[in-house]
Amino acid sequence: MTGMRSRMPVRLAAMAFAIGVAALTAAGPAAAATPAELAQKHLYAGTIAEGDKALTAILAKKPDDAEAIAGLGMIRLARAVEHFSQSLYRFGFQTPQELGMEVPLLAMPVPLNPKPEEIHYEDARAILQTLVDDLALVDQTLEPLGDRPVKFPVAMGRVRLDLAGKGQGSTTLYDVYNAVLLGGQGDRANAGKLTIAFDTGDVLWLRAYTHVLRAGAEFLLARDWHRSFDAAGHILFPRSASPLAAALSQPTQQMFTAEDGKIADGIAWIHLINWPVAEPDRLPRAREHLKAAIGLSREMWASIRAETDNDREWLPNAKQTSLIPGMTITDDRIDTWMALLQESDAVLDGTKLLPHWRFDQGFNLRKLLESPQPFDLVLLLTGTDMVPYLEDGPVSDRSFWDSMDNAFEGQFLSFAVWIN
């Protein structure tokens, strides 16, 4: 009996060990994070580079993984936002709101840099080129998804972005959304609760937006706006490398206010929008990007209209509810937008002309965008430089464009910024 008692603890320990092994074997290994969860983890931690590597590795083994494609696209979008903001921070960018101006796409909440570097015209062009390259990568990353179903929930108030390049993601995606699209009027107190379930339609929306933004950047990069930068670059960048900026930095007894100076610089900027061609190969690209955006917008609405759920929508159909305040979509509004896409397609192709207030003939926008002649805004508006682009043919009716605003109850521009 004594021997049996001495062996009992050993037997019990062995039995416990066996039971534990059996339980672990039955449970199997800990479930690996899904690609969406992995992307969320890195977005919320602000570890963008690590997230890119992790999801790239997944796609190297399984190139058609829809979740991984969507997750990597979001990671690379975050990186594009960071790159753009960090470049602006480096040179001490001041947002237009701080200067009393409202320009949504220049409303990035870039932190104030107390020691900015001097910015040259070439630096400004380099910022735009980096933005073009980063957005192209986002589009290329998301393109393989096509119209396959996917859902990628993102808590906008938890996505950390390093907008100053200091290794700390102190700004959230909601902060950027609030500044750029809501004019700073959003509910920051409840930002952490705003989770958008981005789906296939939203991915197509994002791809279209990359083309819209690249169109504007390519238009600028095709032209030489050095003189405009010298005249007004200091409005946005306090250490702008120009003779005017250098003269303004000298102490003086000013007779006029700083506001007077802003008005003068604004007039100079408009006066100097007479931009010759700098890089001819870029001339067609703005139109090509706009055409691509139109095609993706059509695909987007087809996908959104086919949705039957109502799950934390960014862009809804008529039977869904958007989490974006004040943005209501109806079938009539979608139909109106589709008509706009058709009209815009014809205008960009030059098969339909745009009206000019001084002429019965319309002007060919495609020829204007791709023209090697200097782009002089004042002379185009007044008609002098518009003459070479006038043609006989069907002209887009002014009443059509008026109907756009009516369909969206006077908020057409707000909706246009939202739904591109």
C-alpha cells in the first residue's frame, strides 16, 4: 500500500499531462489572424511599413486573396497620406483655413512645424510627383480585386497616421476625414465609434478617387508654374525660396495689413496663371485619368446598387443608410450622377463641346487640355485664348448642368467631393 501511495502523485501528474495534451490537440493551434484583422492591427498601431510587408507576403503565396488585396490597399493609402503630409510638414505648410481660405483638398491637418526647411519650386513639383506615384500604387494594388465581394471594417478614429514623420501616429484617419470632407465640423468625441465597413463598391470609389487626384497633379506637372510659385508660394509655405518671400522677411514699417497682402498675392497668383508646357508627355494624362475615373464610377454604382445588406455604409444605395451625416442617396440622384458621367465622357472625348459665355460655338475641352500652348486662365475666361478651341457641333446645354444642382438640392459640390 505504501508503494502504491508513493506512485499515485506520479500517475496523477502523468494523467493530467496526457489530458492537457489531448485537449490542446483537439483544440488545434491558435487561429491565425485573417488578412483583414492583420491590416486592422497595423493600421490601428500605426505600423504601416510592417503591415505592408505582412500583407505583401500573404499575396505572394495567394495573389487572389480578396481580403489581403483590400487590406494592403488601405495600408498603402495610409502610407500615401503620410508621405504627402510629411512632405508638407517638412516645409512648414500652413492650411488654407489658418489663412482664412476654404480649399477642401488642401485642408490636411498637418501639424505646425516650428523649424521648416526652405522650399523651392522643384521641391513643390517633387511633392506632387510622389503623390502621383503613391496613388498609382494604391490603384495598382486594388485593381486585381475587380468586382469580387469583399468587406473590410475600419474604425476611422483608431487608424493612426504619422503626419509629421516623427515616428508617432498621433493623428487619426477620422481627423483627416473631418478636416478634408467635413470642414472640421465632425463629432470628434465619438470618432472612435465610427466604423465603416468598406466593401467592393467603396474600393472602386477609392480607385476612382486616385485617378481624380492624379488628374489634377498631372495637369500641374505638365505645366511650368514657377512664376506663380514665386509670387504666392509663401502663402502656404513660410520659407518659400523666392525674391518676394525674401523681401517680405525683412523688417519694415508696413502701411497695410497682412490681409491686404493676402489679397495682393491672390491677385498676383491669378495674373500669373499663364503656364507654358514643361513636360509635353504629360499633357494627355489628366484627361486619361478623368476617363478612368468615370469608368470606375460606373462600376462603383453598379456594385453599390446590387448590394442587399445595410452594414455601416460609406457610399449607400437608395435602400441603405450612410454613416456620413447629411448625405442621402436616392435612385434619382444616382441616375442624375450616371447622366453626368455620360455627359462628362462625351466632353472629355471632344464629341460634345462646352459652352463659353462669349461665343455661340462651344470649345473642345480635349484639345484645350492637350494643347502645347500656354495655359492662360484670364485670357481663356475672357475669350481671347479660347478662339483656337472653338468648333461647330453639339454643345453641352447649360440647363443640364443647372439640373445637377437641383437634383442635389443645392449641395452638388458637396456630393461631388464625396462621391467623385
